[in-house]
Amino acid sequence: MGAMCEICENRKDLELYIHIPFCIKKCSYCDFLSFPSSAEDREEYVRCLVKEIEQTGIVLNNKDTYQVRSVFIGGGTPSLLSGDQIKNIMQVVQKYFLIKEEVEITMEANPGTLTKKNLSAYKDAGINRLSMGLQSADNSCLYLLGRIHTWEEFLKNYELARKAGFENINIDLMSGLPGQTMSIYKKTLEKVMALRPEHISAYSLILEEGTPFYESEEIHKKIPNEEADREMYQFTKEILAENGYDRYEISNYALKGKECIHNLGYWSGVPYIGFGLGASSYFEGTRFSNERNLEHYKKEPYVPFMMREDYTILSQKDKIEEFMFLGLRKRAGISKKEFRECFHKNIMDVYGEVISKYEKIDLLEWIKNGEMLRLTDAGIDVSDYIFCDFML
């Protein structure tokens, strides 16, 4: 292990994302690339996915440059795959990539698809972090969202996950749901707090174009108004802080030391490679994505570059903008020193006018003796508006 650690120290960090596009049925608010499938579809997809990972790994390992610090298996519903299928995927990852000893390996799971047998198999396959999509502890809200589980089923499977040995679990929550009152939302947070998950992702519902929710006038009428949504947002921040959860990003909270390494990488510019249908990548200054047509994807995994599209080589301007609006998502903020090291420019020479503008109205602040710039609490409330001003 000593020699391996020495090799790792000389390599750059890399993150891997693996997309599983299958679900039992699409939720009414979801605009992710996902759809129902048969057992045969899933088996064939895993065969293609494994081949894509293998071929990409061969190319990258020839460069002798990268080490994997995190793997994230997302969807869709990755927990539709069997334990053997997840094991197959992880074995090829471990064979063709240099994995850091303390690697974080997350898998998303729908509480309506978990079993005791599969949870144990996922753990044995190397999954060490589970992300469970609860959304709400209120069964009427879950039904309206189109979720395939109840609160009681979630609770049962959360306990099974703990018994299977998962010591790092995230729970996804949503506020601003149709018909959701402050009272209903408070009960959800109180029930989740009692479980003490290591991490909580708490988002407001966004009506995405093309989803059943977006098209429904009835749903639009039931959405809480902006004032109610703000009240839920403030309550989330307060009750999680009281219970020991640090908000380390706009919508993410964690117990000490349990921040999501993979997501921090996205916001900090760590390169990542996406595998599977429609998966996005950011690698060596270029953004690109995979083919979104399943039939085309199944024909091309043996030559990964054939399925990749939408190549964008980031200019210096692009990189500076992303450094700002991704970095400012983090509560730690962005480093003046790191900006200078990355771009050979002083941050105030580039953004002095914008930064001063928002400092004056208490939406941005310098911390740590003027080294780190971050959004204030009030700035987070209007972060999307502020980010637009950092577009050069």
C-alpha cells in the first residue's frame, strides 16, 4: 500500500459519474434522462457500460496522471440494478482506474426499490455512501409527486441500510411542493432529524419544462407562494443548524466531516468523466456529453469517443466565470490566492466593481482576513441574480 500511496501523491484528482437511466416510473416533476426498463434492458446496458468504462480507463491509465477520489452512481434509479450488476460495474472501475484509499463511492437509491439482500451486496461491492431520495415524509405529498414509496417504506429501508453497514447516508428533501403547508414540511424535517443521517440535500421544487407538473394548471395553483417557500427555506436552515448540520453549500447540509466529496469536486473544478447514457464530463479543459439515444449508445461503447458530443473547449473567460459562480455556491467561498494562481490575475482587477457593489449591500463578504470571498446569508437568497453579474 505504501508504493500505491506514493503513486497517488503524484497524480491529479479525478471524479467518475456513472449514469443508470432506468426507473420504475418517472416522477411528475422529473426532467432527468430516465425511463422504465425490463430486466433484459438493464443487463444489456450494464454490459455496454462496463465496456465504456474499460475502454476509457485503458486510455487514461496510459497517461499515468489521474487518481479517482470519488465515484457517484446516479440516475434514474441505480437501485434497480442487482447487487451482482453493481459489483460488475465497480470491479471494472477498480481494475482500470487508480482508486484513492479513502475514495467516496456514492449510489443513489429509491426507497421503493431496496431490499436487504441488495443493500448487503451494494456494500460488499464497495459502495460506502448511500443517497436516498425521500423528498417528503408526508404520504399525500409523495403520492402527488409520483413517488413509488411511502414514508413507512422509506423508514424500513433506511433501517435496513443501517443494518447493512452504511455509515454515511444522505437524504434528499424537497420544499415548496403542491399543497405542502409549513406544518407538513416541519413534520418532515422533524422526522428526518430523528434519524440522524450524515447528510441532507434540501431543495425547493422547480417546475421544469416538459414535465407533467409544468404542464398542469392545477399543480401551478397548489404551489406555495414565494413567501411560504422562503419560510420553509429559513426553517430548514435554522433547524438543521440547531441539530449540528453545517450548510456547506447553498442546498447541502452535513454533520462534521460528512460533506459530499463528489459534489464539492463539481463546485471546485475537479475534472470528472461521466459514463453511461447522456452523462456529462469535464476533462482537460473540455466539456462534453455522451449520446442520449439508448439504441445508439448500445452500438458504440467499444469506442467511447464515438458516442461523445457537444464538445466545448473552455476559454480563459469561461474558466474564470465558472470559478466564480460554482465556487460561490460553497459556504467556504472562493480563495483570492487560488484565483491568482489559476488565472495569473488579481480577482479585484477582474471583478472589483461587481464585488464592491454587492459588498456595499451586504450580499458578499470577505472572511478569513480578506482571503476568502463568499455570499452572505442574504446573498444566498438571491444567488442566481448575483451569479449573472459574474458573467464577463
